[in-house]
Amino acid sequence: MFERLLGRLGPEALKHDWIEYMAGASILFGGLLVVALLTYYKKWKWLWKEWLTSVDHKKIGIMYIVVSAIMLFKGLVDALMMRAQQVFSYGDSQGYLGAEHFQQIFTAHGVTMIFFVGMGVIFGIINLVLPLQIGARDVAFPFLNNLSFWLFASGSMYILISLMVGVYAGTGWTAYPPLSGLKYNPGVGVDYWLWSIQISGAGSLLSGINFLVTILKMRCKGMSLMKMPVFVWACFITMILVIFAFPILTATLAMLTTDRLLDTKLFTAGFGGNPMMYINLIWAWGHPEVYILILPVFGIFSEIVPVFSKKRLFGYSSMVWAIIAIAFLSFIVWLHHFFTMGAGANVNAFFGVMTMIIAVPTGVKIFNWLFTMYRGRVEFTTPMYWFLSFVVIFTLGGVAGVLMAIPGVDFQAHNSLFLIAHFHTVIIGGVLFGVFAGYAYWFPKFTGFKLDERLGKIAFWNWFVGFFLAFLPLYLLGFMGATRRLNHYDRAEWRPLFIVAAIGALFVLVGVAFQALQLYYSIKNKESLKDETGDPWDGRTLEWSTSSPPPFYNFAKDPEVHERDGFWDMKQKGRVSDTNYEEIHMPGNTSAGVIIGGLSCLFGFAIVWHIWWLVALTTVAMFAAIIRRLYEKNTDYHVSVEEIQEIESRRAKL
């Protein structure tokens, strides 16, 4: 009876090793603690009304960043566990992690960092900044924005659930068949992987459509395409990549799902299928995904460097065309991810040349930023620290990438730790350091006070030193022949380098601790860190023309720009008097997003465990929630002129 009701879910699903029990217990304890605090302080209604059901782009952006911060901590713990295993497993010692558990950890680490840290913080920052930079009061589709976040959050839950119920995939984060097929992985791990990415990927695609329409249709008066801030340009091109790339991922995962549920053998060699088709498709999405992560960061640096160099951005037009060129080339380099798969010399040569060419527009951007600094009055704030470290580290990763674009070199280095070092150099030194720069730069915009600079710089130096200690040894180990994805190495002479890498990971952990301390200290001492001007960095773009933090309607009057640096132009000519206000129309909150997101998480869990009655029930419930949303009473509201005057008057006094 219970077997029929619960499908594959049984007592065996709860059996884990002591590490997983500890991880599951910590997740349960943390969840119960949050519930207890919300209950004690009677904040449930406030949480539901002000945050969970909010369609305010600023609050949704903050929720993205909160979820990503939690997942970053989880991903960092995974990395520390892997480094510790490689230190302790030498000679006859097998360490403290078994091979299967180690495979699950590095798979979960990759998925966590790419999908739920990288994508999360990028969409979070875009949500926060983009509408303000184009002079809009919200995104084009506020409800869709809320739904996208909840699909993202629902997808992230499977990685945490697998620590308590079942196991996660041990296939690597790209889950190549036949390893991810039924024959070699009949359990639930790959299914967790599939639905975590499929559900969050649907949210990403909806966000891409939403932001693209927002940029095209909601720019303020006077802001033509070539007057947009470079960050907006970067977001614009990124969303085009999302719209073209993510359907490929969705279709690929759908086909792998049918292989596992219906045994269609689309990717099974010998039955008319072809595993290489999966690998081509996954990287046809996967390489544009790298630029989906990095292009917004290029936009962030294009905002930060001019402000702290006290100069206009050098080569605006060339920056825009470089972003467009990178986007185009990103779709014709995917095969360099499998030079070793036997595509042939001519095919490998073409993709090798294309990979080298994509370094050219990237180099253009680096030189433009450096020329912006040249003869400027450079102010070495925390955001500039992150930028300068990015230049060093990203250039190192780019050189390694051009080296691996040579098929002959890639044949030697592809399956080694050299590739791991290259990838982390680009993603950590590029994406993560860029996000930290944007976090420090825009934090006072949304809180009204700055982060403590001293603690921020201490955190930076720990990250910077820790990064080099953690990943430079991997370049050396890769050249020595250390294969990636192994939990045990027999070569005793490699152990000192693994120890150095583990020490580097500890430095990074200290850096994260100082970032947490910086946030706590800054909130506690926010009065002393406030800036009366509302523009602590002397920003040049339109988001700084509102008060800090911005009101819920962003702009009391629709702004109008005449120059590329819209706010800079306003400051030089003097701001327009804000007296002739007009009534503002704003979207109201809705519970549909959180309900559909929660049901989608339950739906995926039911498919993973083959609980078919629950699959049917959640499917019907999701359709019902969508229909209810279509007929939901209009919750939009108007902000009267009197309310605007009162709010603006109060904010002016503050």
C-alpha cells in the first residue's frame, strides 16, 4: 500500500553517512531557528506581505542575493571538503570521503556555483540596478519577475533536500551520458539534478524575456540605445543570450528525462541514439552560459572604473561593439569543450581559431578600462580593489584559455586539474570578484549607508591571497598529470601542492567571514556610515539621481536624459525642481508566484520519486494557480500627488 503511494521513496532514502546526517541536521536546525525567530517576533505577516509576495524589483533583487549567499556558503563548504579529502588521502589512506560521496560533492558544488550562485547574484544585481538606470519604476512584467525568483529558489531546494532524502548526482555538473543514463545511474541522484536545473532554468528564461522587454520598452525619455549606460548594454546582450541559449538546455534536459522515464534511448549508443548529441547540445548552451555570467560583470566594471577614475569611460562605442562581438562568438566556440572527443582535425582547428578570436573583444574591454584609469584621479576604494584584482586574475585565466584553445595542448590538459584551475580563474576572478565590486559599489544606493571600507579591504586581501594559494597549485598539478575529479592520488610528491591549495581555501573562508563581519558592523554603525548627499561615490548614471534608498516608486517624476551619463548631466546643469508631481500607477503584490514556485518544487520531487498521484495533483494545482492568477482581482494601486509630496518632503528632511 505505502509502496504504491510513495513510489521509490522508502526507509532506504533516509540512510546516509555521518557527514550527510550532520549536513541535514544543520539545515533542519537552521530552518527551525528561522521559523522560531519569525514566530517569536511575530513577523510572519510582515514577511509574507512585504517580501514573499512582493513584485517590487528591488525586494526581488535582494531575495535573489540572499538565496545566492546561502548557496555560496554551501558551495564553499563543498570546496573545503574536497580539498580536505585530497590532503588526507595519500599513500594507503583513502581519506574520509568515499569515491561515490566525493563524486556527489563535486557535482553539487558545480551546480550550486554555476546555477544558484552565479546566476542568482547576476539576476539579483540586474533586478536592483537595471530599472533605476533606465529611469523605469519597475520591470515590464512585475508578476513574472516574482515567479522567476520562486522558480529559481525552488530549483535550489533539491540540492539541500538530497542531503536528507536520497542522494545527489555523482556525474559531474554536466551529467554526460551514458553515466547519467538508467543503466549506470538508476537511482534518484540524476533526477534531482535534472529537475533542479530544469525548474530554475525556466525561471531564468522568463527573466531573460522580462528584462529584454524592459530595456526595449521602458527606457525614459531621451535615452536612445547609444545613450544607455554600458551596464544596461551588457544586460541587454546577456538577455539575448539567455533567450537563445536556455531553450537548448530545456530541450536537452527534456530528452534526457525521457531517456530516464520512458527509456527512449536518445542518448544511448547502440540503440540509434548518440551520447555525442547530448554533449554538443549541453555545450551549445554551456559556453554562452559562461558569457551570460561574465557580460553583466563587464557592465559593472564599466560603471565603477569611470566613477573612481573621475573620468568618462574611454571608448564607449568600442565597449558596446565588443560586447556584441563576444555574444556572437560565444555561440561558435562550444566544441572546444570536447576537442578530445574525435571530431577531426579540421573541426578542431576551426573551433580553436574561433576561441582565440573571442579573446580580442575581451582584450578591448580590458584596455578600455585601463585607458579610463590613465591620467585619472584614481581613488582606491574597495570596488576598485576588486576591479584591479579582476584584471590580474582574469587575464591569467584568459591566457590559460587561449593556450587550451590549441587542440594539441588541450589533448594533454583537458582532463587534468589545469582545466579546473582555468575555469575557476575565470569564474571566481571574473564573475565573483565583479559581483563583490558591484555589491560594495551599490550597497549604499539601496540601504542609505556605506559598507565599512577597512573590513572590506581585509576581506578582499584574504580572498585575493586565498585565490592564488588555492588555484595556482592546480595549474602545476595539471601539468604534472593530476587528473580531475579524483578523490585519491597515489603520488606522494603532489601532496604539498594539495596542502597549499587547502590552505588557500581556508584563506577564502576567512575572507567570507570578514565579509559577514563587515555587513554586521556596517548595519550596527550605519549612522556613522551615512552619506548626506545620497551619492557617496559621485556616480554618473541615472540610478544615483534618486534618494538612497530609493522610494518604492523609484522616481517621483519621469526622468529625461540628454547625455550618456544622465545623472552627471543633471548635476552639471542643476536638477529640475520636483514640484509638479503626477499620480503614479504601481503594481500590487500577488501570492501566485510563491504558490506556483512551491508547487513546481513539489511536482519535481514527486517525479524524482515516481509518486505519480502527487505528480497529477501538483500538475492540476499549478494549472489552477495559473488560472486563478488570470482571474485574480486587480491589486494594482495609485499613489496620489499628496502622498508623493509627503514622501518626498519627508525624504528631503532625512
